[in-house]
Amino acid sequence: MEENIATDCIVIDDHEQGYDLDLFCIPKHYIEDLERVYIPHGLIMDRTERLARDIMKDMGGHHIVALCVLKGGYKFFADLLDYIKALNRNSDRSIPMTVDFIRLKSYYNDQSTGDIKVIGGDDLSSLAGKNVLIVEDIIDTGKTMRTLLAMLKNYNPQMVKVVSLLVKRTPRSVGYRPDYIGFEVPDKFVVGYALDYNEYFRDLNHICVINENGKLKYKA
Ligand code: IMP
């Protein structure tokens, strides 16, 4: 029987081994705490460039408010917007884009608590009537995004689309799938490129799998 392969993103297989840490530049302070490099920085950038093009094709006709979900989304947000800006300045047709930030928290160590809190950000009433692009780092169970989408609805935006750099394949998923996805990844805890474990590893360029040593060392 033919396997049903999703083509809306790069799918990283459960058996993917990643790359040896010694083949890349890893900060010395993290070398004992990681298993493998999973998604090298260059590949993240190349995929982000294409996501920018897909988003502009669908949404580029109207003023977009790009809403960054902090803190994990800040690198992806900055790089995605750089690519969108490059498209805008090289096109005959371009529309202004404005930015907003929201800060949510739901994780304790490597577990989703399911209890999602807005702990900072802009006044969302400015989103009324706008085309909003939510920029997220990773969808795990999907509870955070479901909650955020329900919350945004109260502010009456004209359109809401979601781009997530990563989506985890997990049995804990509530079934939510964003409009644009960079990579689909196995059910492992990943860090780097602004994704953290208790605030550590944001200062790592590549997306890597944390090891037991790292989990213990940086436990909350
Ligand atoms: P969800 O509500 O279970 O979808 O969790 C989403 C949030 O959990 C993300 O925005 C991240 O902040 C965090 N998260 C989930 N999985 C990981 C991971 O593997 N590494 C780092 N953060 C994660």
C-alpha cells in the first residue's frame, strides 16, 4: 500500500539520526547537553525563505499584522520578516506590514501544562479588522494555538493565519494543524534557534535534541 506522505512541509522521519555535534559549531557550554544536531541553521533559513514566498502569495495583497509569539518565536519571526521584506523591496506591488508581540507560557521542564497564560505583550484590540499572521516556533499538543486563536477571535480580526516553524508528531495532539509549516518533527524535545528548555539553549543556532544530562542540568 502506498504511504500517505504530507507534502505541505519537510517531514523529519522518526528514524532520522540527525548529525554528529562535532560536524557543526556548537557553543562549548552546551556540548555535553545535546544528543545530535537535528535541523542545521542553514536548512532552517532556506525553508523560511520559501515560507515567506508562500505567505506573501496568499496574504500579500493586504496590510498584514505579524504577531510574534514570544519568546520561542523571536528568531523565526525576525528571519521570516527579513525574507518578506526582501520580497517587498524587489516587487512592483508591496503593502506595509506591522508587527505585534504576545507572550504566552505553558511549559514546565519538558511538559506542556495545558494551562496557557498570557504574560505580556501588546494590546490586542489593535488587531480589529486586520489580516493577522501568527508566527510560532512549535506546535506540540496544539493547545496553546487553539487557546490563542479563540482569544484573538474576541478582537474581530478580518483574517488570521498561522505559521509555525515546527509541528510535532505526537499522540497528545488535539488535531490542530497550522496554515504554514516549516518542518514536521518526531515526538522529541528540541532546543535551539530560540526554542528553550527552561530558558536555556536559545543561544544555539541549530535545532538540536537535548540529552538526559541537559534535562537534569537545566531542570527548573
Ligand atoms: P502546545 O500547547 O503543547 O502546542 O505547546 C506549544 C508551546 O510549547 C510552544 O510554543 C513552545 O513554547 C513549547 N514547546 C513544545 N514543544 C517544545 C520543544 O520540543 N522544545 C521547546 N519548546 C517546546
